[in-house]
Amino acid sequence: MSKSEPASGTTPSAPTEGSTESSATDFRAGFVGLLGPPNAGKSSLLNRILGERLAIVSAKPQTTRSRILGILPRENAQLLFLDTPGRHVSPKKLNEALNKVVEEVARDCDVACLLVDRTEGWTDVHDELAGSLIAMRRPTVIVGTKCDLPRAQGKDWPIEAAPEQWPACTVSSLTGEGVTALLAMIVEALPASPPLYGEDELTDRPMRWLCAEMIRESVFEMLDKELPYSMAVEVLRYDESNPKMLKIGANLLVERDSQKRIVVGRGGSMVKNIGIRSRKSIEAWVGCRVHLELFVKVDPTWLKNGRRIQELGYQ
Ligand SMILES: Nc1nc2c(ncn2[C@@H]2O[C@H](COP(=O)(O)OP(=O)(O)OP(=O)(O)O)[C@@H](O)[C@H]2O)c(=O)[nH]1
Ligand SMILES: [Mg+2]
């Protein structure tokens, strides 16, 4: 989807291999995997790099549930960033699917950025991811995030436990500090290649999916504790026939009746507020008015059923 499109863009854009006139010898292009533990700041970094709010962000860990492609054009390069779910070990079916996404991105990217939250430091998850990236001989940059936070200053940097052959840099997605230097390091490590996607593409994700994600972001924002993790958004209706008014109908799927009561809220107040917040985010994106209808539905199986997880777009 390109940002200049109106409320349309429901068709994933096909790669347009070799479609520009730039010579392959001086042009670089490739996939850049953003990897790290939950909450390391992967989605925030993607948004900062693109200058768009493409990936949803929350203060709660395990927000991202799929691979998200964000395309950054440069004069002599095309950087194809892949945001990933935070690697996290748990026996849940959804988690299994998310870790598979992480493994695939680590395997398929041309360059990896291994994100380390500077306020938390290096963890077991970094050891695991670093082990895989070394085994796959993947060029890797270690990216220290959240360097604007005072708590980041007291921690060791560069990190001793990190493989010393990898270059390191620090960034803040809040202020933008360090991002230009990081991009230069990535371009340096990319292979020579013509652009792989069209020049004005922003992502391969359809607008319908981005709208579902914005609703999910509101859920993360407005509901506490475990509830956002048990919840999925299923878009039932996406009607863009009127260019002045996009109509969306979606289910908020929860696992149990008790959760449904919380999401509906007293007299429907919670679902109403989730709807208002989501509608504002979607309107800011699509640039037209949005009519949004949300329904809360109990679906006790969605978290346990691999096919359902895939249908909902989380794989
Ligand atoms: N101060 C500050 N906060 C940041 C920065 N980057 C991310 N954050 C915050 O850290 C939290 C997690 O950020 P996300 O971008 O959602 O992290 P993530 O790695 O994508 O998390 P998952 O999708 O759950 O794996 C959010 O509250 C962000 O606002 C930064 O550079 N500075
Ligand atoms: Mg994320």
C-alpha cells in the first residue's frame, strides 16, 4: 500500500523486480529484519524510520503479532524493513506462530538489526537470536534503543556479551537521535540489487489489515492486564464505495464471557470508547470520515487453533 492512496489499497502490491532504470551496480536493496525481545522498541523504530505510524506500539510487551514490511526509498538504495513480534517462549499456540515469524525473518533477511533496550540490557533472548544469526552468517547491527531515557545511561555500552564482530549503534525513536547513522550502516551492509518494490510503496499490508491493527492498538491502550493478549480483531465489513465515508464493521474476539463483559463495559461504555479512539486513528490514516461498528464476540478457540490464527492475519 502506498501512503498517497486514498482509503483503497486492499490489494497487496507485487514486487516489481528490475522495474526502474537505476543500474544494479550502484543501487542496493534488501530486507532488514528488526529482531529482539518484546518491548525492545522494534515497531517504534520502524515508525520513526518511515515517518509513518505503520506498526502499532504499546507500553505492554507482545504487541506485534505478525511480520510487517515497511519500505524506505533512498537515492541509491531501497531498504525493506521487516518488523517482527518480540521473541518470547511460551507454550501457547499463538506464541508458537509468532516465534515462527521471527525465525523466518532471521533466516530470510539480508541484514539483521538486533535491538537491545538500553534500559534492560542484553538478555537470554539476545543470546538465542545472536546464536541463530551467527549460524546463518547474517550481517548484523546491534541497535541500542531508548537512549533518550536517563535509565539507559547507567548501563554498559557497547555490551560485552554481544558478538564483537558486529557493529553497534544507539538510537532514540522518540527524538530520532542516531537513526541517520544506523541507516548508513544498514545501507553499507545491503547487497547490490535493483529496487524490489515500486517507488511509492509503503508496505505490502492492505489497508483493511492496518485498520484492524489500529483497533487492536486501542484495545491495548484501554484494557488492562491480560485482556489484550486474549483478544483478536476480525474485520467483517470494509466498504469503500463512498469516497467520503469508509465503513468498517469488526468483531472484537475474546475467549470467555467474563472477558466479554469487561470489553463491553457498563452500558456498553468500554466498547464505545474503544470505537471512538479507533475511529480517530483510522480517520487520521485514510484522510476521510469513518463509520466504525464494533461487536464483541466470544470465540473460545481462536487462540488454540492454528488455522484461525492465520485467518486473523497473525502469521
Ligand atoms: N522513551 C522512549 N520510549 C520508547 C522508544 N522506543 C520505544 N519506546 C517505548 O517502548 C514501548 C515498546 O515499544 P514498541 O515499539 O511497541 O516495542 P516492540 O519491540 O515493537 O514490542 P513488541 O511488539 O511487543 O515486541 C512503548 O511504550 C514505546 O513508546 C524510545 O526510543 N524512547
Ligand atoms: Mg512491536
